[in-house]
Amino acid sequence: HSDIVNYDGLSLVFIDSEWLMHTEDKDFEQALTVLQKQLESIRSAYPNNLIVAGAHHPLVTEGQHAGYTTHFAYWFFVKLIYMVFDVDQDIDHPTYLNMINGLNAVFSKFPKVVFAAGHDHSLQVFKMAEGVGPTYQIVSGAANSNKVSGVWHNEFTRFALSQEGFVELNITANGKVHFSAFDVHHKNAV
């Protein structure tokens, strides 16, 4: 369940992460095999392209879906909900972890990959260790000030901000990649 669009210098891969999290195991494994073949095809036809993969669910986050909350009342409410319902939208849930591990295993085989997602309502940029998954991972899910949530950091964090805004990716003519984060309080990138 992915679609691909190729340009000179850039290949876009769109992944249905919700479907991946809720499909049967055999369909999940088959989807990962298809994704790997699609990425191999991109590398064969466009060996120097930057691959940008996009999905709703991030593979790494330090926001609320990783358990970071800024208010005790919210934390308590979430824990209460999770005691009553099986909520698979946080990265420590086995279903979500399975998706993370599967996609990281596929993407770690390919250089020059950026993974962009939303889901958490903050702005985050990560540079992962070699062989962990996509080299750079972006969370840009803070488009609505009513839903902006807190964010923390880990050893891979290059940027984290709890503000309404977005992360922009620019590719120069010589193939260099630059990330810029914009929030509603500043005219220029923060």
C-alpha cells in the first residue's frame, strides 16, 4: 500500500501507515517486500535521487505518542483511556512497534532516504544512526494551534519545537538537502 512519484533528483513514496498497522501478518510482510522492490526499482532507475517517504505515523518521535506530556491531567487521562481501550497509536504499542521495525528494516538498506510524518502535533527532525532506518526523519504535525503538543528530545534529535508551524525540505541543484522549520511567531526559519 504505497504509491511512488519520480522526478529528476527526487522520488516520493507515499505509505498508508494506518493500513500497515492493522493488516494481517502475511499482508504486512508482503507489503514490506513490495516496498523493498519499489525502492530497489527507484535506485536502479534513479540512482542519485533523494527518496522522501511520507506516512501519517512517524517511525521516531519524542512527542505525546512517545509518552511525553506537559500536563499531569493529560497524562492521567491518557493512562485511564489506555486501561479501558487497546489504543495502538503510541510508538510503544506492539502493533505500532511492528510497523516501525518492519519499515526501518526495509529503509535501512537504502541510502539518501528521508521519512516524513505527522501524527504528533509538534516539529521534530532526527538524524538516525547508520543502519537504523531512514537517515533523516521529520515530524511536521503542528498545523493547528489547538492541537500543538509538547515535545522532548533523544540522542538523534536535531530539532524539536512545540509550536504551530511546519518543516520545509529544500534540495539544492547539486543534491544537498536542507531542513528549515517555520513557526507562526517568526518570519524566518527558526
